[in-house]
Amino acid sequence: MLKVVVKTSADYHVHTSLSGDAKGELLECVRVAATKKLEEIGISDHFAPPKLRDKLSFPLNYRELPDYVKKVDEVKRKLKEPIKLKVGVEVDFVPDFASEIKEALKGLPFDYVIGSVHFIDGWAFDDPKYVLEYQKWDSVKLYDRYFMAVQACAESKIFDVVGHPDLIKKFGCKPRTDITDLYLATAKVFKKNDVCIEVNTSGLRHPCNEIYPAKQFLKICYDEGVQITFGSDAHAPEDVGKDFDKAISLAKEVGYEHTAMFTQRKKQLKPLF
């Protein structure tokens, strides 16, 4: 049985079968979100720029993006559930491909665009198939490299939201040294470039067993004035809105009183309940 939560916010990070690595149809995800009393659901299937997509089997390619937007809009027009449906996309960001990403997204009527870092030097560090690669890295240097890419993602000014901003911890790899300065420098970049960060519950379903971002990082982002969205990173309908009670509780604990919602790339802050 689905867990019903208090109507509160939006799940802006939901994948469907269009992503290739997810299951479930768009309407199934919408119905779960409505049952969980979410105000909005945002579909954000994977997109990778052409040169990067050659290494992957699942993301949408740039020729598919207009049809993808149309499919979401078609469901939106027929929707009977008491919930708003938004069309977004999650983009695999690699600094060298920033111009290609801008060109691919140009003119498409997204409500919001998430930028996520999943690759370091071509290594898909969040893929379980390549988890042994972590052994080749010094954790401090790895975190430096990762967060430099995350900062570049924000500085590109392509995105409205940075997805799961400390994804590098997914398999439990964490430096033993204090990385407060790295968190602070990254939060300042977020604020300067007016991008939101995503409070993403999928980390609770992975070995790190922790929401993205970590509480310390989220508190620093709050102190720096960085705004937030919420995402389940659902790859199956049953995960839509999963653990949002924990995510909202964490956000409130560090001081947040509002969440950002988007329509046609325009941001509006709404109170957290």
C-alpha cells in the first residue's frame, strides 16, 4: 500500500521508461504522485550530449528531445489527477560539452532543467559496474575533482537545478579530512549563479544511506542563501515521492522554509508545510 503524506511540494526528479534505465510509464508515475498528495510532479528523463551518449545506451538524444516534450505535454492535457505535471530533463554535464548541451536545449519549452555530474574523466562513477575504480583514487583528490565539475555545472548557466550535489558519496567513499571549505566554495558558486540544489532522497536507497546533499553541506547552502527543490530520482513508479517526509524534515532542520517550483524556467518560492 502506498504511504500517503501531507500535501507539500514537488518531486522534480522522476524517470520513466523513456530514460532507458527506468521502468514505468509517465501516467503511472503521475498517479503515484497524486496518491501521495504531492502538488506537482516533474518528469526529468536522462539526456546526454551526442559525444557522451556514444558511451551510454539509455539517455535521450538531441533528436528525441522535441518528441519527449510533446509526450509529456500530451499527458498533461489529458490529466484528470489533481496534480500539476511539469516537463523537465536531467542532463549529464561534462564541462567540455557545455556548448553542445546549450545548443541541444535551445528553444525547447522545459519548465526546468537539472544538471548532474555523473562522469569524471569518462568514468561513470555512480554505476555499480565501475565501483572498483574508486580504489584507484585518493578520496580527497577525487572529491576535489568532483566538486570542481559540480561548480562548472553551476557556472555554465545552463541549468535551473544541480542534481544530487554530492553524488560522489553514493558508494560510501568519503574523505577522512574536513571538507567544509570545499562545501562552502561550492555553495558560493551555487548562490552566485542563482541555481537551486536538489534535496534528493535516492541516497537512502544506496550504500551511502544518506540524503543528497549531506546535512552539513545542506546547512552551508542554506546559510549562503541557496534555494532548494526536492527529488526522489525515481526509476520506478513506486519510488516517486519516496522518503519525502525525511527530506522535508532535514530541510526544515537546517533552516529552510521554502522550496522552489518552476514553470517555463521561471522560479517561484512556496512555503514548506
